[in-house]
Amino acid sequence: MDYLRGPLYLDIAAKGLCLVGILLMIFGQGGWFTAGVFAVAVGVLFGAWSLVAARRMGSRSGRSGAALLRARPPENDVREDDGHP
């Protein structure tokens, strides 16, 4: 499971930055509020980067998450003549 280490570190960093930013926005005054907004924005960017990194790595089975969510072929669709409304 060593291949998941990169996105995991990015995800932890993203959550930490967002938490620190939220605390700065709640308890900070003046410029610290702005620093909190900036920290949350950077945390969100790190979170997106983590998602992209995990998606690019793919799964070991060779099928990505997108392949699992693809539309079914029309022959597998339920039709009204099958007895279903």
C-alpha cells in the first residue's frame, strides 16, 4: 500500500490547513482573519490535488472509478414490456 502515501499526505495537509484556517477565522482579528481565509483556500486546493493524484494512480485491478460509473449499455436497461412500470 506504499503507492497511496502521496495522496494520503496531501489529504492530511489539506484537512489540517482547513482546520487551522477555520480556527484563525473564528478566533483571529484583523489580518489573522485574512490569513485564515487564505489557509482555507490553500487547503481546498491541496484537497483537489489529492483527489487528482489518487485518481491518476488508478486501482490495481486496472479499472478506474470512472469505468465503474459508466453508463450501462442499452441492452441492460429495464423496458416496460419486462413487467416493470
